[in-house]
Amino acid sequence: MNKIVDWGRRVAALLSAVLGLYSLAMLVFPLAISKRLDGAMALAVISVGVMAWLPPLVCAWGILKVRAWAYVLAMMTTALAVPDLVFGGFRGMRATAVGGCLIVAWLLLPPVRGEYWRRERVA
């Protein structure tokens, strides 16, 4: 395995896990502070929140284990950060957009693409 792929997958998995934990924190802390949410509203917020934090954490595990499904899932979940960074400008630049763009940039490197798809065919 190439050093770019080997070390990059660790960094990409760490970034993906941090993005997932950040999304989880943004869900839990407002719910803990706000006491005005009734049962149905709290359930709706939690169900939408699960869609925000669960895929990045699953991607982190899959990237670390070099799974082809993780490559596709990571591209789908983090590719949304690219327009946010491009059209949001530097004023609206968020850490999540920068982290997502770094993961997308790493995933698009030819050795990384080749390693993910080669492993899928061999294993």
C-alpha cells in the first residue's frame, strides 16, 4: 500500500469521525439545553440528527478498513461540502466544509481510487 493511501486513510477516517461526532454534539447539546421540545418534535429532531452523524462514523470505520462501499458512501456524504465551500465563500467557511473537501480531495487521488477498487476485486 502506498504511503499516501496508508497515512491518508488514517487522516480521512479521523476527519470523518470528527465530522460525525461534531454532528452528534450539535444534536445532543441543543436538545439538552432546550426543554421546550415536545415528544413529536424531539423525535423528529433526533431522526434527522441520526442521518447527520451516523454516516460519517460508518464511513470512518469503512475508510480505515479500506472498503469499497465506504469509498462510495464517503463520496456521497462529503461531496455536499464542496458546493458549501465554493459558494459559501471564506466568510461562511465552516470547519465541516473544509474537512469534507479534504476527504473528497484525498478520495479522488488516483492511487487511492485504485487501492479501494483493487481491494474490492481481490477480496
